[in-house]
Amino acid sequence: MKLAKVRLADGSIRLASVEDQQVRLLDLARSTSIRSLADILHSENPAATAQRLIDETSEPLPAGAVKFLAPIDSQEVWAAGVTYKRSQVARMEESESGASHYDKVYTAPRPEIFYKGNARRVSGPGEPVRVRYDSSWSVPEPEFTLVASPKGKLVGYTIGNDMSARDIEGENPLYLPQAKVYNQCCGLGPCILLADQPLDRDATKVKLSIHRGGREVFQGETHVGMIVRGFDELIGWLIRENDIPDGAFLLTGTGVVPPDDFSLEEGDSVSIEITGIGTLTNPVVKSAKPV
Ligand code: DO4
Ligand code: MG
């Protein structure tokens, strides 16, 4: 089952299940304990909880009749890095001083995990993602994203865009938080695929397409089977001495890296498609340097 947060034509925000381009609204008033997306995700059986809350009295809506929002409320967003060989190679090329760190972390028992933000920094489908005005080399990072409950249980999957300023990151590894965390630095959505069925990692493709002026200027593809780490392994490291009382999204790293002469520009459109989840598309904004 896929869970989404949607805005209806009357402006109200509702949770919904999505199947075959049909949206079925959930009625939270049917429950005394479920008040939010987090409550569904953190319940014993999220798929059964959502199914129970489907409002059978209302007609299914076509997906085009609602606006999909980022499927997040109180959760934190974290990201793992250098989990694909492609990312290890790209980081070593971009960073003279940091190359050996990227090399080591790819094979070390402890993965790279960093804080990416909260709902305030996240853009849902159709909302802008940002290139920092002080970066001249920025890229999207299309990432298969895990949804973890407060107990560290893997409850779902979604699409994440770990927007990254490669010049700032490459200049000095200590600048990583500034390269990764800023306004509108993360895309999430369009929905959460609940983890109630086993996932075929090799069959789960991650495709990135970037359009400029109506023309595709980059496209690349990988699959989740290329991630060098297990999902439970990554969540295990995330929650080690680090409580996530509201649950968390964990982006699992990028395996698609545009060529080194490519940087996003204002007006570009970034689309990330992941098998079984859908497509997350965001326009890119970049402000002029303030005077
Ligand atoms: O170490 C830099 C960040 C790595 C990253 O974000 C990725 O591999 O996706
Ligand atoms: Mg990344």
C-alpha cells in the first residue's frame, strides 16, 4: 500500500492511500488513537491501520484532482553517504584533501550518516529545491529513502533528493553540513510505499532526469541492489545512541552523479523515478547574491 499526504481543492490537508492513480481519503475520526501520519507509520501494522481508516463513504479521487505534499510531519530527515561505488569515486575526485576519508568510509563498518533537516527544509512534489547562491557546482542526488519508526523498525520507502553543493563539500570536508543543509535542501515524496512486502532490491530502479528549457540535459540510472549496505544496518547505525522519538527518513545515498561540468541552474526541473513508488519532480531555484 502507498500512503500520501494530499491537499484537496477546498484547501484541506488529508492522508490518503494511493493505488493505480486513484486516491482514497483516510478518515482519522474513525480512530481514537491515530491523529497523524506518524501515528499510522508507528502503529503495529501501518498497512492494516491505513486500510482500516479508508473512508468507504467517499468516492476515490483521480490523482490529478489533488496536490501531493511531502509525506512528512514530525520526523527528522537523515542521510547516509558513500554507499554506492559511484559516489565514492565522485567524492574522491572532487575533494583533494578529503579523498582518503571517502575511500575509507565506503568499506568501514561505520557508515557516513548526517542530519539533513526536518519538515521545514523539505520540498514536496512540485515545490522548489534550492541551489545555494554561494555555490557554482550543485547537483541533485536521487536517493532511495527508508522510513523508520521510533523503535528503528523499517516501515516504508519513499524518494529523496539530497541536494548538494559539490564545490563547498569538495573544498573542505568540514563544510559538509553547509553543502548539505540549507533552505529547501531536500525533496521528498510523492508517497510512502509501506514496507509490508519484501522489496526486490535489484529490480528497484532509481532514475534521474534533469530538464532545462524543455530539453533533457542529463539522465542517469542505478538500482537499489548496488547499495553496499543493508537497510537494517543503516537504520541500526542511525539509532545508535541517537533516539528518533518521532521516527525518521533516512536517504540511502546516491548512485547517480552527473558529469563534473554539470551544475543545476535556476529553472531546471529535476525528476526522480523509483520503481514501485512513483516520480518526484521539483523545479530548481537559485537566488541572486544579496547586495
Ligand atoms: O560525503 C558526502 C556525501 C555523500 C552523499 O551524500 C552520498 O553519497 O549520497
Ligand atoms: Mg547523498
